Amino acid sequence: MDQFTVGTMIADPGLHARIMGTLAEFRAELVMELPDVVVAEETVIDRELRRYSPDAVLVEVAATGQRLPDVIRVIKNRPFPPAVITIHASADSEGILAAFRAGASDCLCLPLDKAALRQVFERAAVERERKRPQQPLGKTVGFLSATGGCGGTVLACHFANELWRTSGQTTLLADFDLMAGMVGFWMQAASDYSVWDVMRVWQRLDLSMWRGLVTTLQPQLDVLSAPAEVVADEPCDPDQLLRVMRFARRHYEWVLADLGSNLTAFSVKLLGELNALFLVSTAEVPVLFQAKRILRKLQALGFPHQQVRLVLNCVRKQHLRPAEVAQVVGWQVDAELPFDAMELEEAQAERRLASRKSELGKRIGQLTTKFLSERLDEPVGSRIQVSGVAQPVKALRKAW
């Protein structure tokens, strides 16, 4: 279940503090506060509700004066209205009945009981899931490079271009490589906004705002770029990227994510959302060594074997053959992409993708067509164990 969000219309600071403690225990997120509800105009209340779209609103009855019916009416007038939980100064049966008649979903009485508040939140969360439109979530594909320079971004960009053309379905290509993302460069996605901006405005993000942050390149293809500047000095919680991924899955049929190189706290956090993962490696022995480490770690984290596709990129005649690579790495090679330096250099210079008629373009087209014909397993969700990502895998040197 997505994180449960709450808005408050509470004037009493002490009551607000007690509720904040319970929110933390329930792992709910406070997204909206309107303490002066007694004087707030209905347009202001409606604007705040549209901006934050909370799942539930806690309303202190005493703070509304005589306006409780009007306040509840404004809240319930939303297309997908939040639950309204009124908080009463006493167990006055007439007041509680009046609140229910006005449209309240639940009521609480002072002194506030944490167990009762938790039960109210749980009922509201269950009701939210029951009423949420049951539309299928988009399929998700991750692209992870064994090391920097393996070509995971190049594959992700060309794959996205082929996928929307072949499938005709809405596709998002998202660059989750916050440190060195190059999707915007390859796709010519000229935008002043990035995934970093999406995370910054998360609490008030809606579909109309999202449309202003992504770049639409084709009728069925959007791009969400990485930050133009390095943001290593700014804090980022991996959960923020997870929220972006989940938002995108509700609005696109395909979400393709460039996860950068190596396993990081960010890429591991997104594993549970993926239907498939392309691990991109070259055929050099040091890079294959790192690819093997990543494959072992994926198994240790519980990511399903059948959802990983190992791709060899920039393959030359003198390199190890796929069968030899499979023996060394302990994993079947799903695809080989040729070394096509001239085509890529020309494409880079002209800031375009490689020609679909080039050998590289043809191979990626074949890979995409094959992928679309396969049955995809559902994401494993929270079963991915994210602890211990940074621990060294000491046994791998011996196994190698």
C-alpha cells in the first residue's frame, strides 16, 4: 500500500502535537495543515485540498466554530474525497450525530486515545484502497550498468524509442541516475526540470504538474531527465525515488528506468517495482567480474532469476563468446550488441540516437521485439531485502 497521507484542520497546538506522534507510529505522512479553518474561505480550503490531495482530513470541531457542515461539504466535494475524521471535545451524541449527518467518515472524542486514532486511520486506509480505481499498473523495466561506460543508458534510450514505436503504448523513460544521468542528452530532452524537481514538489504533485516536469518527445513517449547539475551535496532519500516510480506506474503503460551503474541504495530500493532488469556489461574480464558480483547480490536480495536479462555490449571478435561468458559469470547471456563506434560517435556528435538501420539499431530492435513477446512476471514488491547493500561480498573473489 502507498504511504497514507493526512491533512489537519486543528487549532489547538497540544492536540496537534498528540496527533503528530500517532502519525509517526502509523507511518502516515502529514501533507496539509490549515489551523485557521474558522476564518479560511471555502476557496482556500478547496485550493489546499487540490494541492495536497490527502487520504484523510482530521477536523477539530471546536476550531470550525459553526462552520462544520460547510467545511465537511467542501472536503467531500472533491472528485475522490478524503475521509473526514472529526475530533469532538466530548462524547456528545448530538454533536457526533450532526457530524455524521454532515458527511463525516469517522469521529473521535477527547481525551484522544492513540489506539482509537490508529483504528480510525486503518479504517480510512482500507476504504481508500476499496474506492481507488482498479486500473492495472504500468510494466517497469530497469537498466543497470555493471560499471560506468558499459552502455546501459544507450540501451535504455534506444530500447524506449523502439518500445513505444512497436507497442504503441504510453511510455516513460526516467533517468534515476542522479549523479551522472545522460538520458536527457541522448534523447534531446531539453527541459529545465528533472526527477530532482519531482521529488522536491512531491507533496503537491498531480498529473497536471507532472506534465510540466517531463518532456514529451513523441505522442506516446515522455522523458524524465536526471538533474543537469551534480547533486551529491544535497540529501536524497531512496524512498523519494520509489514514490516517483509508483506515481509513474499509475499513469503510463511502460516505465523504463535508467538506474545508473552498480547497485546503490537508490537502485536497490526500486528493484521491488521492476518486472524486468537488464544488466548491461561488456566482455572485458574486470567488467564481467563486477557483473558477477551484481548477479550474486541480486540473488541474495531475493530478486527473481528469471527477471534478469544479461546483455553484452560493444562485443568484438576477440572477446569471449556468449557461451564462455555464461560459464565464467554463471548466467545465461540474453543478447549481444555489436561494437559500432563510428555510428555511435556520429550519433553523439549530432545528439541523436543511432540509426534504426545500423547494425546496433537492428539488434536493439530485435531485442525489443523479443522482449515484448515474452511473459513478464509481476514485481516482487517489498520482498526485496534492502539491508546490507553496502556490505562487501568476500566470497566472490574465491568463487571467481
